[in-house]
Amino acid sequence: MMNPTLYFVPCFSGSPWDLKALTPLDHRALRTARLPEALDRVEAYADAVEREIRSLSDVVLVGEGHAIPH
């Protein structure tokens, strides 16, 4: 992996990242997408991301996490 595409995984709200705001990464290949709405299983979201990145030969997934209160 010399210069992988950075794929920014949306949060569960489905909204894609604003890649224009990531100007320090302008020299990299960047991608994101809107996740489908109203899915009822986390695996369905994972499947949606897999379909998006399937055509990429080198990819790094980038995401953000939020603490879930108990």
C-alpha cells in the first residue's frame, strides 16, 4: 500500500463527511458516501460500506466514534 484511498465512513446518521474541510489531505485520494437510511442492523451498514469500497485496490477506512451513554 503506497498511496491508498482514504475512505471516510459516515456515522450512523448517514451524512457523508465534508471532504473539502480536510485541506491538509488534498494530495490524497479521498472518498465518502451517504449511508442508506432506516437500516435495522449494523451489519447492513457494514455491507453498504463494503459495496462502496469494493472497486478500490488499496483503501484505508477512516471513521469517528461517539461514546454511547449507558
